[in-house]
Amino acid sequence: MENFKLFFIVLLLVSCNNHEFINEDFAIGWKLSSLELGLSGEIVKSEDLSFEETYYFNQNNSFTKIRTEKDQILKAEGTYLFESSGDVTKLILTYNQINELIENCDGSDTEILINEDNQQLIGGPSSCDGPIYTYMPFIKRD
């Protein structure tokens, strides 16, 4: 019975560690660098878009997403978790409320970004023929 309890505690600790802030090199700020437009594959650079978009990730696992378009600023906040599976690391973003900044296919409060070796984040509703958003780090951790 003691072995079972020890196994359960170790399993619980390992499971929790997969979702905490596990990457000290992960940048604080990420800026939209390009969009790939659905099935056409056309790539639009950020300077050719009518808006700017940034994510700010805090070590307490909270985040802020900001989109600036003309004189309008949209802001959304929530929490994030890292989820690793093999060579792929995902950020699972859960927004405090559903809003127009969430890029997904199902209209939920969750968005998923793929972390490519801390060099870029990839997201967007591509699984339902929407655009693929690529973000580059612009504020690094000390």
C-alpha cells in the first residue's frame, strides 16, 4: 500500500510540473510577424496588415493579448499552461471571457499556440481553413 501511495504522489508531482511555468527562456512579449491565409497559402507580413497584435506572458501563468487597429485597442486576459508531448510544446490559453481576440474554430474560451523552440509561436484557426498566425519574441526574460 505504501508503494502505491508513493507512486501516486510521484505521478501527481510529475503531472503538475508539466503545466507550470517550466521554461525560463520563454519570452515575455511576442509580436505577430505574419499570417498565412488558409488554403491559398499566401503569407502576409505584419507590416502589410491593418492591425498589430501582441501577447505578454507573466511568470504567474497569466497573459494579456492586445490588438491595435487604427485608433482601437482590444485587450483580453487569461491564464496559460505549457503542455509537452514528444517534441511539441503547446501553450494552452484560457481566456477570462469569450471575446473576438480568441483564434480557434469552436468559439470556446481556449486558444492553442505551438511553441517552436522559443523562436516562434504558431496559432490560429487553421484546422477550419482559417489563417495561421506566427508570432516572434520581442521582449526576452532576463
